[in-house]
Amino acid sequence: MANESNKPHDKPTDSRYIAALEGLHDAFFLAMGKPIYAPIDLFQPGLRILDSGCNNGRWMNDLALTCAPAAHQYYGTDLLDVFFPPNPPENLHYSEQDIRNPWPAEWQGTFDFVHQRTVLVNARKKPIKDVLSQLTEVLKPGGWVQVMEGDFPPILENGPALREFLDLGAWFFDVAGPGREMGPNLKATLMDIGLHNSKDETVYVAVGAKLNGQPSNVVNGSIEGLCAAIPGSLDIIRGKETLQHTSLFDTYIGGGMEHPFSLDKLETLEDRLRTELLNTGGHLRYRVAWAQK
Ligand SMILES: C[S@@+](CC[C@H](N)C(=O)[O-])C[C@H]1O[C@@H](n2cnc3c(N)ncnc32)[C@H](O)[C@@H]1O
């Protein structure tokens, strides 16, 4: 169970948030070409697979389709149970788990594959090494972990609104969480905690008009996935203490901290970003790292 102090101030199940994550999920799948880079044979039946910070389970559902007819047991965990689907198939199991806390004793050493995507900013100031060490304790010897997080060097081909948006993202990682270097450091962190065969890859995720040719719900989903992050971010910058429940920055942050942004400019960022992404699109950069126990 999550600590009471970590519970949301208000119910964060708004459909805009879930739609935003699903929009980005489609863009991630297209950019990566395959869901898992770790060299695990997904077609051997009966694997135990964990998705930490799974939200509504979309990643597990898509993976289950990719792996069919191989049937696996999927375990999805999140800080909040409010996202979990009400009647999941019997091989999909959901439970609450804060990534900062130890994992259930009965799970230790039992998983073949552990996945976590865009969740680590929520470690806040707890060292990433400790969070990943606890997470990978649930792996069997020989099991694989794959972690995917943002990487923020400026992408010069992006338009001004997307660059401004990504600067905002990098700033959040610095003030609220583990810092903007966390993604590039993942591979080294996995080695530091004693895992083997650690590798990483940079993935450029096309969004908006750069996805032209894809179904319109995928193109628009990627745009709204980013735009949905802005109102909550503005709340924080305006000094409102809030549960950030946006596509990129899910975390509890006290407002009112120093920031380098112009509020007037940020007020118009959502509209400018939507227009820019519709017209020219852009790219996000992520780091995928994987390693073996
Ligand atoms: C940006 S979303 C990513 C969701 C999903 N992994 C994906 O890639 O679509 C971050 C998720 O982490 C969850 N989360 C936030 N803080 C957490 C914590 N301390 N422990 C576990 N999950 C957390 C959020 O509820 C949300 O579902």
C-alpha cells in the first residue's frame, strides 16, 4: 500500500491523463519497433512479467498481444489503484506498490522480466540506485530488467515550443526528482547494482506531424499526450501544491520554487505546442537500458 502521505489530494483518474499516456504509448511502440530490447525469448510460455508504474496496463495488454499464443502471467503495479481496469483477464494481476518501498517478500527472485517506463522521476530524491536495486530483487537469476526514461539534450531540429516544453521537463527532473542525467546514466546504474550484460539504446520518438501516415488517433494522441502535461506543470510553477498527474511528470511537488521560465510565455505554451506539433511535429529523446541478473 502507498503511504497516506503519498495519496493524491484529488482523484487523478481524469480521462485526459489516461488518454495522454495511451497517446505516448503508441508513439513509443512505433519508435522502438519492438516492445522489449532485452534479449529474452518472449515466445517461451509461462513467463512472469512485471510492469512497475503500469497505470492502466496498456503496455502489458499490448505485450500480451505481441506474445500470443504464448501465455504469460503479467503483474502490473502502480502507486495508485485508481487506474487499474475493473475486470482484467485472469492472467493480468494488478496491485499497489510505491517504487520507493521494498517489494513483496513473496515476489523476491520470481520474475523473468521486469519493465518500468517513465516512472523514475517519482523516486523524488531517493537514490535511483536504491530504487532499481529493490525493483530488480524480484528477478530470478538470469532474468532481465528493462527501464526507459527521458533524455533531455536539446534537439535542434525541434521547433521553439517543443524545445521550451522539453526544457520544462528537464527542469522538473532537476527540482522534483533525480535530475536530467538519470536517463543517460541508467546503463551504468544497472551495472552499479550488480547486474550483468547492461546495454542501452537511444530512441527518438516522433510526435505530431512527424507521424504523418499513421492513424489520426495516433498522431493526435502523441500531441495531446504532451499538451496534457502543461496545465499541471503551470499550477506548480504558479505555486500551487499539487499532485502532478500529467503524462510526463507524476509526482507530488510543493509549489513556489524558483524557476527560470517566463510565466507569460508558459501561459500560451499549450496552444503554441499543439499548433507546432500539428504543423511540423518533432522528436522526443529517450534512453532504454536493460540488464540481466
Ligand atoms: C508517466 S506515467 C507512465 C505510465 C506507464 N509506465 C507508461 O509508460 O505509459 C507514470 C506512472 O507512475 C505512477 N507512479 C507515480 N508515482 C509512483 C510511485 N511512487 N510508485 C509507483 N508508481 C508511481 C503513476 O501513477 C503513473 O501511472
